[in-house]
Amino acid sequence: MVQARIAKQPDAKLWSICDQRWEVLIRDWRSQPPKTIFRFVRASTNELLQLANTVSGRDVAITVIAMYLL
């Protein structure tokens, strides 16, 4: 459903906003990882950085939106 929506409205602002926010988040975390005492936050940050190395921000956005719709 999400990919059909993207194909229907490829120029919608939402898609570029999602891409930009993902890139900013990953760039910031790569330059300075969050400082926290919580192990699960550090672990999730590392997992998201590994995810960013293998998939695009658009794929992440599609998956998150699809999970929301589910």
C-alpha cells in the first residue's frame, strides 16, 4: 500500500521530508553518537547505524509506515 501511494504521488513533500530526516539523524549519530547511560539506547543506535549502511532511508520509511498501517 505504501509503495502504491508513493507511485501515485511521487512528488509529495512527505517522501522528501522522511528522506531528509533520516539522513540528518544518521549523519548526526555518525559524527557524535548519543551519550547515555542506558544500554538499550546505545544498542539501538548501533543497530540503526548498521541498518543505514545496508538500506536507504526510503526503505526504512516505507517499512515504518507499513508497520503503522498494519
